[in-house]
Amino acid sequence: MADPREIRALYLSASGQLGGAETSLIELLHAVRAARPEWTMDLILGADGPLRPRVERFGIRTRVVAFPDQLAQAGDSGFGGLLDTARRTVVAASAAIGYCGRLRDAAGEIRPHLIHATGFKMQVLAPWCNPGRAPLIWHIHDYVGRRRLMSRLMRQHARFCALAIVNSRSVEEDFRRICPGLPTRTIYNAIDLERFSPLGTVANLDALASVPPADGAIRVGLLATYARWKGHLVFLRALALARRTAPELRGYIIGGPIYQTAGSQFSLAELMAEADSLGLAGHVGFAGFQADPAPVIRALDALVHASTEPEPFGMVIVEGMACGKPVIMSLAGGAQEIVQPGVNALVHHPGDVGSLADALVRVARDRAGRAALGAAGRERAEALCRPERLAGEVLAAYGLSSAGRALRVRENVCSPAGLDT
Ligand code: GLC
């Protein structure tokens, strides 16, 4: 049994970018750091990026052990026909073997008591790079059932994992279908409720998006990575439709193509061409990736979430609510667990242009309704997303009693002995 004061916790993240899973990891590291200042906490990243300085600020040691390109780009979305799949799998697998040696050396220097891994690729690699056989915890942020290749790999590696933390009950249900034997625990994400608050600086969104200032415009924005399922096309089409009734609406697409998996994302050119073909030139601005989203959210009159597939959790939804903004969201998946439709968010059906357009018109026309939704959203975010709640639940999941007395090392569950050849 390890002395809880001397715990060395190793975190692994496939990406160093700032998508939802990584933003959630920052808040988790921050919360655990605040609750356990005596721990040694290391983060190893599969790619460098803005995540790294953000966590170094509060005393997390970081190191990049970069994925080789073939591994970084591999994924379910990049795969074409059967032969192509087989070829890419072999290339990615041989890249993974070399990579594991380097990751194992880096992890070996840390001698962790526990490993907490984020991102499917890291989760599958982690058991191969765990020299001290520390308990391995997977933190699942997405529906693995949607991904054929990853489902297979996760199922094969689940026996080397002690516990899966999942970000919603909906993701838990999906994950249990793929890895039925592994204990799971739903832990909702937290956010920094002071940073994401109605009060604070407001970005000049028009300048960021290179569009002329517009007095009296109602600004509605989709803030998301450029992943194809985030619903950019639905948003643009709904905006074009809603502007027929409410021409004061102006749209913003905030974010960029930040991930490396081949074929999984829109390009800016594609989105701009779609906006032009819908007659939205001059009525929609593209603000690119924003490292500090709170001032950008505060510049909006409403935040739009338009994922066309079930959203596992939806960090952006709670960020918008915490900023006191009305949120219009696509009602499916774990995101449904966050809101009460009509009370603290407006909802539309995933992919349904008409119902999203109706909601856009409603927020454009109803100033008092916007204020009421914003206030109720803030209240909900405060109730759901407190960092102290997250820290307590994560430490409990690690097997640490709330009094901080003991870390139960579940050697039998986690030992990757079968991999140790
Ligand atoms: C992933 C999910 C998103 C969730 C985030 C944090 O990015 O797709 O829904 O908000 O992880 O858990």
C-alpha cells in the first residue's frame, strides 16, 4: 500500500490540443492538484500543444513523447476499403511498437503508483508501457461503440485496466456494451466557474472573425472543433433559414481543425464555400481556434451546439451556461443529462435544420427569454460542474478514501503480465 503523501500519479493524453477532452483534463488536473498538493503529478503527451503550458502553470510536470505520424493519423475515420484498412493498421501497429518502448522508458522514470489515461490511442498503448504495473484508469470521453477498430482494441485491452471513468451515463452504457467486464464510474466534468462567468472581459468577436462591426446584430455562435459530427453544416443551413425571419442574426463559427486523425474534420475552405452557397457571405464570421473561449462566449447573444451525433457530454454547453448565455443544443447523448429543455437551455433535434432555425429565431426575438435562460443556465452549471465535486469523485475512484488514508493498489486487476514478453 502506497503512502498517500508520496503518490506519483501519471496522466497520459493522446493530444496536446484543447478540445473538450483536453479541457476536461486540465480541470481534472487542477482539481486534483488543489486537493492533493503533496502528490507528484506528471503528464505525458502524445503530441505537443497549448495543453502543456496550461497545466505546467499549476505545477504538473509535463513531457512530450510524440506519436509517430502513422500513429497520430490512424483512426476509424481515416479508413477506406478493406485493403486500405489492413494496410494502415499494419503501418500504425508497427509505428506503435517502436513508440511503446519510448513511452515505457518515460513512464519507468516516473515509477507511478497510478496511471490515468485519456484518448483511445493512449488507452490502448498504456498497458504496454506500464513497467511497474500501476493500476491503470481509463478516462473515456467518447462513444467507443461508434468506432469499429477502436472497439476491438479497447475490448482486447480492457483486462489490463482497473476502472473506466466515463463522462456521462450515456457514454457508460455504450462503453459497457464494448467492455462488459470492466468496472465503470460516471463522473461529470467540471469547469472553472470563475473563468466561465457572466462577468469578465468581452472579446471583439467581429475583429477576431474579420467581419465589419454590426450595430444591433444578434450574435449566435457555434464553438467546436472542426470534427464533421459537430454540425457546422446544420448550423449554417439553420442560420440561412432563420435569417429569412430574423435578418438581425449574425453567425460565428469559432474553432478550428485541431486534431490529426485523417479525414475526420472539415476544412475552413469547405465551410466558407457552404456559407457562400447559402447566401451567408457577410452574415457569418470564422473566428478560428480560441485559446481563451470565455471572453468569446461573453460576446455572443446565444451559444449554439449542433452535433449531429449524440454528444458524449458537451463541455461547450456547460461553458456557455456558466457564462450566463442562452444555449441552444442538440438533444442527444450525455448532453441530455446536463439540461432541462426550455428551463436552462433551448433544444433541437440532432441534424434538424428546421428546429434549430426556430430556436435561433426565438432567441433573436425574445430578449427577456434570453436573460432568463442565461440565469437558469448559470445556476445549473454551478450545481453540476464544481471542481471540488470532481476532485472528490476522482480521488474516490482512485481508491483513495475521502480522509486520504489509503490508496488500494489493485495489482491483480491491473497487472499486464500477459503483455510482458
Ligand atoms: C469529448 C466529447 C465531449 C466532451 C469532452 C469532455 O471531447 O466528445 O462531448 O464534452 O470529451 O468530456
